[in-house]
Amino acid sequence: MAETTSARLLALLALLQTHRDRSGADLAERLDVTTRTVRRDVDRLRGLGYPVHATQGAAGYRLGPGAAMPPLLLDDEEAVAVVVGLRTAGSVGGIEEASGRALAKLEQVLPSRLRQRVHTLHGATVRAGVEPGPTVSADTLMAVAEACRRREVLRVDYTGAHGDTSVRRVEPHSLVSFGDRWYLVAFDLDREDWRGFRVDRLTPRAPTGPRFTPRVPPRGDAAAYLSHRLSAQTWPYRAVVRLHETAERVADRVWPGMGVVEAVDEGSCLLHLGAETPHDLVWMVTSTHTDFTLVEGPEGLAEAFRDQARRCAAAVDP
């Protein structure tokens, strides 16, 4: 049970913030009090200016919008997660100053014990192996996100990998954050096919076009489509191997960007992947630590596997 009325009121506010509707019985159980106490605490919150409304039907409560909204209440894990996210964010340009201001405000109101945890984590953390990637302006992200939400055709100036620029008309589906890069998964109306666009290479044009009926992306999911496209279709050397384990068991051994796992049956799955060289494909496949069979691949891949096998055999049996 909450030790003081003030502590209980803060706990009640936190519960009302996490869900739109809360029944009195649920609140009472979570706070370890009676429903009568919940009703009294709700009246106290209303007296302080917080818009707590009674829901229709079952006896419940809802925290409504208003000028006297309560402060944001975060538990220990939530507060640390927000601070770490603000400290490590960096792929969106133009928000560094805003992120710094938000971080400073949050750290000022953190309890001393949480401030110490956050400072300890930050002081002991070093980011390594992360090259500065391209940044995306917040205005561009918001313009694309708004077109996705409103389902409006978007016209963009797009710069390809080789520096060629073109005007594209697309039906935007989703923004996907992949590593340190942002992508727009959209249906290209001129090419009549799905595409993944680097957001740092596009500039939206105003106004947006007419509204459209959303299409279902390949593989039924924008992130899965983009992962497959990045891991296989854009590499000079591509391959498909059959792994002699289920897709569920090998999923955690295939990192984002390495490849896409396709379930086949109860004893195997297919791994679609791409790389710069056949030898890169070899170490990527063998890193899955399971038996496999080469289904299809570029010229030289089979010999690259044989070379690797000879090296391994010579290492243990000279």
C-alpha cells in the first residue's frame, strides 16, 4: 500500500496516464486500497485541477485533456530509458539542441538516486564501431510521416546512389529506421513497383497529391520487405542456402542487414543473403553455426566454400 496520500495520488496519476480507461476495481487492486479510497483520491485530483472523468457503463475513470494536465510521470526504468535514448540519438539532424534541452530538463527533475544511475551509465559507456551516418532533417521526416498518415501521394526529388536525380511519385506506406539510416517504403507509381528510398536523399515537394487506398507491401510487412531488399537485392553477390534448422531457431543468429530467413518446414529454412564478395558470403553463412546446403549462388561461391573447408581441415589436421 502506498505509504502516504501524496505518494498514492502520484501512483494513481501514473496509472491513469498509461491507459485511456481504468476501472475503479482495477485501480484499487493495483494500489492495494478499497474502491472507496480510489473515489476519494479521484476527488482530490479533481480538486487539484486534473481532468479525471468518469467513464460510461462500468465504474471507471479516464484522464482527459485540459490546461491543467499533470506532469509526465516516469518510473525508474522509463526515466533511464528516455535519458539513454536522448544521449544516443543522432540520425535526425537539427534536433541536437532540442534534445540537449530536453535532457537537461529531465535530469534536473530526476531523483538523486536516478541521476546517479544515469551518470554512471553514461560515464561507463563508449560507443565504438559506429561511423557517423547521414542525418535526416526533422522537417523532412515529419512531412513524409504526415503523407503516410494521410495516405496522400507524395512527390519527391530523389538522388540515387550514383548521384542521378529524379522526380518520383509514390504512395508512402511507412518510415523504417534501419541501423543509423531512415528509409521510406513506398509504391512507386511510375515504375509500378515497391521501392525503399533513403530519406536523407529525398526532398518532399508541396503540395501532396490525391489520397489513395493503401496497398499491402511485399511479404506483408514494410520492415520485412526492406530487410530483404537491403540484404539481398542491392548486393553484387547474392545467394540462397537451406539451413537445416527451423527459422525460429536460427532467427537470433541472423542480424539485421545480413539476410532474410524464410520458413520452409519443421526441419529447415531458407536464408537469402548478399555480400560484396563470394568469400563474404561464406563467413556469413557459416556464422549461423548450423548445417546447410547451397541452393543457388554466383559463380565462384562453391569454390569459396571448398577453399574455406580446406583451410579449416588443414588447421586441425596438417
